[in-house]
Amino acid sequence: MTYRLKPGNETVEADIRRIAAEEFGRIASILAQADLPVPRQVHEVRKSAKRLRSLLRLIAPVFEGAAAENNVLRDAARSLSEARDSGAILDSLTRLKLPAEAFLAIEAVLKPDFANTTDAKAHTKLLKMFGRDMRSAAKRAAHWRISAEGFDAIRPGLKRSYKRLRGDFADAIETGEEEATHNWRKSAKTHWHQTLLLNRICPDALDAHARMASRLSESLGDWRDCGLLLEALEATPADLIDKDVLKLARRSALRHQKRLLKKAQRFSGLLTAEKPGALTARWAAYWDTTVS
């Protein structure tokens, strides 16, 4: 994977531009693969957009255009959310491990018809618009300018993102509200991505940290997808699926969400044990040792 900063090899500004160019290039490559199924295209380009947004959050305090570029990426990826969500709902249904008969009955109702000409044209149009926005963003990214160098360019954004993760985690546990858990999910993914970006400052330490951050992000992502499944089941007309099958699926989904949150709480507790100042100082020391 090339989603890594290279401390000491080039300036941070050049590094940031390189990584952005690689992610935009990856998006272009995926969109050019006409034989790739639409759901897969959507999934992959949204992943790159999220990595780009995490990169922008890392440099936001030293990059004046960060907010505007982040908004472009957010809005473009959001336009593809419906196509992404339909696949995520089925993935979540599969993870429930329902009896085969119940699974097939629900799948038959919820499975999106990607062969439908109208839907296919709509998704293709959205992907073309997304590609256009990404080409424009890529041109701007080639000229991104930051106002600091070395770890001074990284420290404020890293500390802010990690502090946000700790705060969102605390809010989600304290309130139990769905919106708070969504914020926790988003900040967990950002921290995971930023750990990957900084991996080379101390691979032995950050590999383990990134694995745990990845598992946290995955658990909260699965929690979100399970919520989409519950919404889809709730919206299903009563005459399409047997009520006992629906009841079984809802009960299984709610239990699964509960297990996922318990797992995420354990991972997040370990990841956020350090205070922001302490984690940032430790990673700064890794950086200094790497470039010395």
C-alpha cells in the first residue's frame, strides 16, 4: 500500500500531494473499468474518497483549503450512498446467519435489481458526475500548499483527530444516541487512516495500533450497516415477508448490533487510553528518530 507518508525522504507537502495523486489516480482507474460491477465501483471509489478526507483532516490546521476540499469529497461520495447502502444491507443480512429459508425470503425482497435499465442508467450517471468532480479535485490537489513542515505539519491535525475520537467515544457511551455512535464511527475511521499514513515512523508500534483501529472501524461500520438493514426491514410491506421471519430477522439484527457495540467499546477503550498530548508527543519522538 502506498498510503504512507515518507518522513525524511521528501517534504511533507510533496508527500501529501503524492498520496493525494495516488488516491485520485486509483479512483480514475476504478471508474475506467467498465467490466467492474457498479456496486464494487461505488464501494472502491468511496473508500478512496474517505482516505483523502482523512488526509485532509491531518493537514487541515496548516492547509487553508482543507475545509473546501473536504466538502467537495464529502458531497461527491454522498451522492453514491444509495448505491452503496443497498449492497451493505445484503452484506449485513448475510452476517446474521439466519436459517436458509428465512435468509432467502428476505434476500428476495431486499436484493437490489442492478439489471434494471433505469437503475443502471442512474448509477452510471452518478458515477460519471463523481468522476468529473474527482478530476477537478485532482487538478487542485497538485497545487496544495501547507504552511508548516516536518512533524509541525502533522502534530495539530493528529492531535485534533485523536481528541475527537476520545470525545466521540465518550459521548456515544454516555448518551447511547445513534447520532453520537455515528460520530464515533467516523472519527474512528479517520484515526485508523491517519495511523496508516504515519506507519513508517515506527512500524512495530503503529502496525498493532492500526490493526486495532481497523477492527474498531470495522465493528462500527458493521453496526451502521446493521442499522440500515433494520430500517429496510421496517419499511418492508407486511405482505411481502412472513411476520415470523421478519420478527426473527429484527431480533437477530438487534442482538448483532449490541455485540458489535460491545466489541467496539473494548477496542476504543484500548486505543484511547493515552491522552492526546501524550500520544502526539510519543509519535513526534518516533518521527524525530526516523528522520535523524
